Amino acid sequence: MQNYIIPAEISWLSFNSCILDEADDINNALYERIKFLAIHSSNLDEFFRVKINKLLRKKTKKNTELLDEILTEVNLQQNRFGTIWNNSILPELAANNIIYYENQEILLEHLREMEYFFKSIILSYIQVIYISENSRKSYYLNNRGLYLLVKFKDLSGKYNYAYLNIPSDKIDRYKQLQTIENINYKSIGRYKNGLENSTIVFLHDSLGCVQLWRDFPDQISKFTNCNVLVYDRCGYGKSTAMTTSLRPKNYLEIEADILNQLLSILELDNIILFGHSDGGSISLLMASKYPERIRGLICEAGHIFVEDITLKGIDDAIESYVTTNLPSRLTKYHGEKVDMIFATWTDTWKRINYRDWNIECFLHRITCPVLFIQGTADEYGTLAQVETTLNLVKGRTEKYILPEIGH
């Protein structure tokens, strides 16, 4: 009688194939199927790091034959993995309004957001190591680290190699891009002739939301006979939560792009913007980038650059968040998202590379009338924000300074 012995490595790969069976089973929940694919990949990483490494260190005829058998099976499983992911998982995600960018064309507003995120956050963590044929230098890779091996051609036409780290230990592997599907908004009024059919759009501050405007937008709508749009930016109020507190340096510009997309879908033009604090900055950027949509702008305590008083105000806010009931008061409006919202705001403005944030270069493109409202006791900005803004915009300007009033 012959004894048939299956090598441990092949037996283990058979087990991993069973995990693919679960991922391929449409009776399992979509999220569970994605987790099975993740488990399969994680197992395979461990297999190559441990088992394959041992076989490569001891080069025998038996090990070489076993390696060939292993790679054949791995290729089959990887092809099956791709089929499950592309033909089953991705279509189901799309059916649930989750679009996974891989090789398809990227929407312009998403392309801008991705470019900003890469340049201002990811790029700072990446190290490129060039591999030289003639060098005897040793190259060290971190255990459990992720790397890309790059083959490129130099100016002489010669191929070269380099590797670069994927900073998954510093940044989430996936980033949720902002879309209007993530945004909660509220329309007020059904007026047809108010202020020549204008719509007033309210943009909240760094800790604000639709609810915190209270009945002010309703009063404005009735007083002006004008329709009003109020919305929660992504991560705030009743909109979808943020996935990370890391913001690109140009995040306010991205918010202006998202507002423009929202207005396009709602088919709204002839807009009057009313923005407070961060919302004021977004209003200025919106009027600069999309002047054809904007009829007028009211900027309340907006920022166009960072001042020392801004950072001190944020330090004081952090102290209040730690020592008072501010978190519980904000939870009423933002729910479980409140810690993320606060960290996102404070971490961004306190970041070293945000100290030179400045949007003065956008202001000369603003041609609509601008009213800038600010208090002399504003904890986050001086009157230099007002004067500089009004000196740079091209439209008619007016300021309203409130004595002894804060932010």
C-alpha cells in the first residue's frame, strides 16, 4: 500500500482556498464576504513571510519542486480572488452606493481632493529608496511593512528600480471621499420672486451644523421673501461621519467644490452666501472659484490667514473641551461624531504645516458685493482679516464691526 503525503504548505493553501469559498458564497452578508477576502490576503502574507522564506533559504531539488507547486496554486487562488472582487463584490458595493475607485475614471471634484490629500499628508510619509546594481549596500525592509517595487526608465533609456513604503501604519488604508450623498441639507421657503429668485445658503462654523442655526434661517427667509438652503458639511450634524481627522491643507477649497456640486444637483443659481468662521472662508473661496453662481456674500468672522490670536483661541477651546461640559453640549447636535469633529478642527489649525495657510490669492477673483461682519473681541481673528479681504476683492464692499462682540 502506498502512502500519499500532502506537504504541509499545500495543505495550508487548501485551507486558505476554503476561505475563498466563503467569500464567493452569495448567501453570506456582503461585509462578511469582504472580511473573508481580507483574511485570505492576510493569511497569504503570513505564509510568504514565514513558509516561503524557509524554503528559499534551503535550496534543494525537493524545495524547488515544492515552490513551483505552491506558486501554481497561489496564482490560481489569486486569479479566483480577483474574479470574486471584480465580478461580485464591486458590483454589490456599487448597488449599495459605495464606489471603489480602482481603474475607472475619477470625478473631477474627487481628483482634486485626492491630489490635495496625497500632497499634503501621504507624501510626507513616503521614502523612495533607489536600488543600484553596482552598490553593495544592504536594503532593509520593516517586518510587516508594505512596499511598492517600481521599475522605471531613465533619460538614457536604461531601466532602474526603486522601492517605496506604503504608510499604512500612519494613515488609514482607505479614504472616504466626500459626496453630496453624505450631506444632510434643509430647504426653507417656496418663494418665486424674493430678491430676484435668489437663494441664501448658510455655511456653519467649525463646530456648527444645521440645528445650531436655530430659527435664524427661517427668520431671514420670511423677512427677505427668499428661499434658504442650510446644510451640514460632511462629518457634522446629521451628515455622514468623517473617516479620519487628517485634513489636507486645502480642505476649505475642497468644501467649496463640494458646495458647488450640491448647488448643481439642486439646480440652484443666483446664490447669496452667508458663512460664519470656516463657513465664511468657504464662502469667499466659493465666490472666487464659481463667481457666475454668486450674487452676494456675507462673511461673518471668516479667516483668510492664520494669526497668533487664532492659535491662542484654539488652545483656549481645547482647555474648555477638557475642563467643561462642552463635549456633552456638542453631542446633542453631532452625536458620537463630536470627538472626531473637535480633533479635526483643532489638529488641523495647530499643525505646523498649516501655519502658513493663506487664501489671499483667491480674493481678487471675487466680483460680487461683500459684507464682512466681525466683532472687536473676536477670540480667533483680528480686524486685519476684514481689512485685507475688503482691500483685495473686486466687488462692492462693506464692513460691519460690532464693539466688544466675540466670535
